[in-house]
Amino acid sequence: MPADSASVSSEPSSLLSIVDRTAYDRLIKSIADALPESTRSQFRDAAKECTDYARARKLIELILAQSAVIMARPTEKDIEGSYQVLISLLDRLSDPEDLPIMVDKILSNLRASVEEKPSLRLKLLCNFYNLLKSGTAERFQVLLVIIEYARDTKQLDILSEFFADLENWKKNWRHLSAEDERRLYLLVSETLAGSGKVAEAQLFLIKYLATFRETDPGLDTPVTVALAVKGVIGAVREPLNALRSASDLLSLPAVKRLASDPAHKAVHELLEIFCFGKLADLTEYEDRNPGVLEANGVGREKALRDMRLLSLSLLAAEYEEIPYEAISATLQVPHEDVESWIVEAITARLLEAKMDQEQEVVMVTRASHRHFSPQNWLRLQEKLHIWRQNVSSLLVSLREKKGARTQASRVQESQQYVRSSHSN
């Protein structure tokens, strides 16, 4: 990101920026000069009472009260400089309990408008974040506000790199509580979902659900249950995009609980089918649970299409050669449509295969697994054993051919030597 754009730094800050005394004086003077004469003297007198920094909180509140004057300064550089002076006053607070209060007041001031200079306000928020000490609760709070303000002002592209590298950024908060971790993941998930980035939002929702343990008291709250259902439905709606993460969901305590919840048991079973089952399992489930797909916003036709592709992928994971007839029966499609489904599965990168149209057989070279079961490991072990045998045979063959060529070369050299001797 360019240096003059809004960005948050992952580099730890040890101290707030140190601003010299003259910078405070210049800021106070610039604000006073812009005020009407009727209030100018009053502002100067009030500021003068705080110049020994013993009343830093009062000085911060005094400057914040004139934020409209600061935002009206002629250049963005002037405005940034003014807020840097203001933020540096946090380091002068005599009472530690005043810090979160003053941070909150500055944040409220900066996010007060989504229409007046939103790009600059986001940049000021990022500057605020970068000036605070690394790993502190205050810096974390500023980060949450940055995400919210970027969302509210449609500037999320600025944070795309941050979202992609969030796990590394989290290392700045070594003692981040589970509650704060959930706040962050859920905010990012909802923010991305609101901007249409459904797949990315689903990943962060899963991260949120993964923070819950079996013993967490919040596991059974209505909010957690609702979000667990949302995560399950998100996986079912886009099973091809979340091939492995869908099965990961089933191992999470927050999702496991749904299996024993009468109100959500059917939703949990639906996820199991998309993780392990085939089309026949889905159609049988529909017969037992009419209307469940539609009630949860899952389009039936798309669900059937996805399940057909997943069923074909499962077949390909189990067999290296699949007759067209077996595909037709498993996918419940006409024989003449089999090849189009194979092409669609290859396009979706669920498998790599070649079609023998004369023999009507698909020869599989690779297939994606929804869940890597013990049986999958055994099949992989068998393939590796066969591969080792093939490689060993190839090496023996190469050595034999090399030995034969060497022997032939020696015979040829001997014959040439004999002919040469006879000619002499």
C-alpha cells in the first residue's frame, strides 16, 4: 500500500509518538485563531490551564470539542498533524484508567461522520492504530473500529491484505481473550458477507465457531446456536467451495451440539450428507424432511447439482476406472448425460480423468476428497506400494539395459581391436 494511503501496520509500536512542546502550542494557536472572537479567549485560557500536562485528559477533551475546526484546516497533512498531537497526549495521562475512556472518545470523534471526508477519517483511524502500543486492548479496540468504519463507508478494499493475513496479525495480541477473538472473527465474517464475499465470510465464521470448547459456558446460547446453524447452511449452500472445511465443521463442539438439538438435528444431518453421502442419501433425506432445504434458504436444484458432482467425486476417489453405467446410476441421470457431468466435475477441479468413449469408461488420475478417512489412507498406502514396485522394476530394467549396452560396447571395442591387429 502506498505510504500516503490508509493502512495499519503489523510492526509493533513500543511508545506513542513523542511530539515536542511547540507542536502543542501551534495546535492550540491554530484552533484559537479559527474561533470567533467571542470564544477565542475562553479557549486559550482553558488550554493554558492544561499546559503542564497534569490535566492531559482535560486538554484532550478541550481539543476534541473543536474537532470541526481541525477538520476544516487547509490540507490533509495539517489535519493529520493535529490528530497526531492530540493522540500523543494519551501518553501524558496521569491516571491509567483514563486511557480507555479517552481512546473511546477519540474513536467516537473520528467515526462521527461517514459522509464528511471518509477516506481521510479512515486514514486517521489507521494512524491512530499505528501510534498505539502493540498488543494493548486499546489498539485492538481501534482495529475493530477501523473494520467497522471501512465497512460503513465502503472502503473494505483497503483492508483486503489485512483480512488475508489476519492470523499473522493476531500474533501481536499474544494474550487475546477468547471473547475478543470471537468479536474479531465475527466482525470480519459479517463485514465480508455484507460486501458479497460469501466464501471468505464462511471461512471466518468457521474460525469463530472453532474458538468454542466443550466446556465453554457460551456454547449453548441462542446466538452461538444460530451462528452454528448459519455456518452449517453456508457449507451446504457452497459445498464445492468448502470441500474440506465442511467436514472440519462437524468436528467443532458448537456444531456437534446441533445433532442433539431437536430443532436443528435435521440441519446437522444435512451437513453429514454433504460431507460423506451420495445423491441417494440426499433424496432419501428430502423424503423424511420435506421443506427443510427451502426453509433454510438452500436451493433444491443447486443442492441436487452439487450433490451429483460430489457423488461423482466420491466414486472417483474409490475407483480408478468407472463405467458410464455406474455413473448414470449413482447420479440418477440419463446415460447420454454422463459425459457432460464428467466434464463439469473436471471443470470444477473435483477430479482429473480421461474418458474412453468406445469402452464407456472413465479413467481417474486424481480425485478430491471431502473427508480423508482411514480407508482413504489405506488406498493411498496401496497406491504408494504399487508405485514403489513400479519404480523398482523400472530401475532394474534401466540397470539391465545399461549393463547390456556396456557389454555390447565392450564386445564392439574388442572386435575393432582384433580387426585392427589383423590389418597390421
